[in-house]
Amino acid sequence: MAESASVPNRGFITMAVMAATVMNSLDSTIANVALPHIQGSVSASADQITWVLTSYIVAAAIMTPLTGWLSGRFGRKRLMMVSIVGFTIASGLCGIATSLGEIVGFRLLQGIFGAALVPMSQAVLLDINPPERHGQAMAVWGAGAVLGPILGPALGGWLTDNMSWRWVFLINLPVGVLAFIGISAFLHEQKNETSVRLDGFGFAMLALGIGSLQLMLDRGQQLDWFSSLEIWIEATAAVTFLYLFVVQMATAKHPFVDATLFKDRNFVFGSLFGFFLGVLLFSTLSLLPPMLENLMGYPVVTTGLVTAPRGIGTFIGMFLVGRLVGKVDPRLLVLIGLVLSGWSLWRMSGFSLGMDESLVIWSGVIQGLGTGFVFVPLTTMAFATLDSRFRGEGAAIYTLIRNIGSSIGISTMQVVMIRNTEIVHSRLVENLRPDNPLTALLPGRFSLSEASGIAALNAEVTRQAQMVAYVDVFWLLLVITILSLPLLLFMRSPARNKGGESISVHLD
């Protein structure tokens, strides 16, 4: 929008779209800590209850790439209003669900309607702000997109303990109403001068490919991966459908995703960075709550409280970056953020069963600070040289790639943790034999001859093995952080546009 510098009610529009963003991003993690309570309420088994999470992820991942076409076909304002209404109603239905089938179905609807909210809010903020304010706008948007998943477990734990698990969904109702009122009152519709065609085959191939990949990642550990025919079928389907999607994108006259997007170097490498950011952020968030609750014995609320301070670090990081963007090369800011993230993971590699809360809190604060330093300048660089007509489509693909990174990271790190637990457990029990004189020093509750003592000893060995496995995962995430650093060499600073003109950035 050329007139972005004079957009009326910019503040009200920003608050409305950020309410929608926070509402959506919170739901990616807020239900995690409530799963045991939901499981008991709907009488579901341990493997069935995971569909409460995966149904939302799969639906959002499949619908996210459709955001660009829907926005072009119906307009951003209309799309956001329909999305907010649908997401809010689906949230209310989740809160009153009485069976597993109902809650999974309603979570599916949440994912379908919520998929457009985050990328559309990003595109709207870029459009209503002039180029010199894009860094500040992305700082605001990033706060909502990143802090939602970070603060979700803490808020979900408090609501579950003090009210009911149903309130992790019902809390969306007032936020959704306020966001709808703000969007309908202040955001002007962006009219399309040309009709937008939908590449149905391309969308179908991408949707089926992502759906197959997500099913494979979700069910792989339960079915022992490629020893299962189902996993082979899902893997083959994912590769086939995604290959057909790429062929269609390269050869169709009007493809579902315009290949021109991937000619922009900053967007390509920014999206790759977003993939790794999804791996690092969401893998850590998925690992810490079960580690603290199952190994350390933390109550749900305490787990939420000790992980919430990372949100403070993210706020501080984004505040500082909002002041530095335009004055400092954003690649340097991303580098600082990655170094902080690496330092945090190095501290996490020192976790032990005897540690106190301070190590968890401060490693989280440092990681949150690093996330704040990475997220804003990375997003700014990714879209700095991208033509404004591709912003809606680009925002959807950027979000999709980050979500795929999150799902792959969560599944992969869970597999590594479980497999390493088995390996470490087998090594620890090698010397627990009656002929080993050191076993005479075992505490009284452990025994190699009585059933209760053997069970207690095995439980403690498993606990120790799990802690070692968690530490190994943190080391692996540190290695991934280091390996992602060279990507910075391929990105251009947004201080200059495509024509080589300097772009001055002033942040109020």
C-alpha cells in the first residue's frame, strides 16, 4: 500500500490484528499441559489423546498455504473476519466437548480457521506501515507470534489448576470478540483489480503431501517407524505428492505458489532460517514440560512458572532489536541471537536431576533473549527485497515452512530422546549384577533379589537414563544452531533495496 504512511487508525488496527495473532499462537501450546486432564475427562488412551494436538497442527499446516489465494480472492479484511469468527466458535465448541471425537473434530476446525490469522496479521502490519517502520512493526508482530507459544504452558497450567481444562479453550471467546470488532471497525478492505485463479491440483498435492508427512511424523514412534507398512505408505505418499507439487509449481501457467517467490534470495534463506527457528524453539518447548514434571516432580503450575520467564527474555530482545533495526546490520543482530541461543542450549546441557529452578529459569531467559534477537531482523530481511504483491503469499509460505520445522523438530527430538533413553538404560544396567561388589552399597529401597527392590531400581535407572537423553538432545540442538550460522552469509542486508538505493530506517 503506497499510502501506508497515512493509514488512519493504525494503532487500533495493530491492536486488533495482534489480538488475533496472540489468540491463535497461544493455542499451539496452551493445551499441552492440560492433556492429562482432557484425557481423563473424555476417557481416551495415551496415544489417542495426542490427536488433540496433531489435528490442530495438521489442519493449520494444510490450510496455511491457501491463505494467499483466499486473501487475493476475498480480501484480507473479509478473510480475517471469517477466520476470527470460525476460530472463536471452534474454541467454544472445544470447551464444551464431551468426547474425544468431538474435541478432535473441533480442534480440526480451529486449525482450519486459524491458519490465516498469523500470516495475514503479518501482511497487514507490513501494509499499514511505511518501509521505515517495518522493523518496529515486525517487532510487534513477532512478540505475538513468539510469545504465544512461550507463555501458553504457564497460562494453560494456571487455568487448568484453578478453573478447568475447558478454560484453555473458552478463554479465546472474549479475545475473539474484541479482535472481530476491531478488524470490522478499523481495517479497510484491500480491493483486487484482477481475478485470482486457484491451482486446485497444486493445492491438493501440497495439502496431501503435508498431511502425509505430518501423519508419518506423528505416528512413527508409536509404530516403530519404517518397520510399519503404514509409515512406508505415508512416507511414499508424502514424497510423491510433494514432488508433484514442485513439478506443478515449475510448469503450470498459474501455479498455486508462484515460483518467483523463490527467486528472492533473502526470502529463500530467511525461510530456511525460519525452519531452523521452528526446530529450535518448539523442540525445546515440547521437551521441557515433560522433563520437569516427570523427572523433577514439578506440579503443572510450577512447570509453567519456571518456563514463563523465557517470555521476559523475548520481550527484552524484541524491544532492543526494535531500537537497533536500521542502525545495526540485521545480520549481526541475528548472529547475536544465535550465539545467545547456543549459550542457552550449552547451559541446558548441564541439566541434572539435582539442579534447582534457577538453571531452568536463566537458561530460558537467555534463550528467549536470543529468540527476540533472531525473530524480528530475520523476518525483516526475509521480506525486505520481496515485491509487495507477494507479501500475502510469502507470509503464508514463510509461516508454513516454520511450522514444518516445528513439527519435524518436535518429532525428531522426541525420537532421539526415546532411543537414547533405551541405549543409556541398557548401558547403566550392564554392571547391575549380583556378582558386582558395588551393588552392596545400594540404598535399602533398591535390591537385586526382591521384586519391589528390582522395580524401584529399574525406575531410578530409567529416570537417570532419561535425564542423560534430554542432555544429549540439548547438545544436538546446540550443534544445529552452530550449523545454521553459515546461512547468514547468503543474505543481503535490507539497508539497500533492489535498485541499490539506501533505505533509511527510523524507529520511534
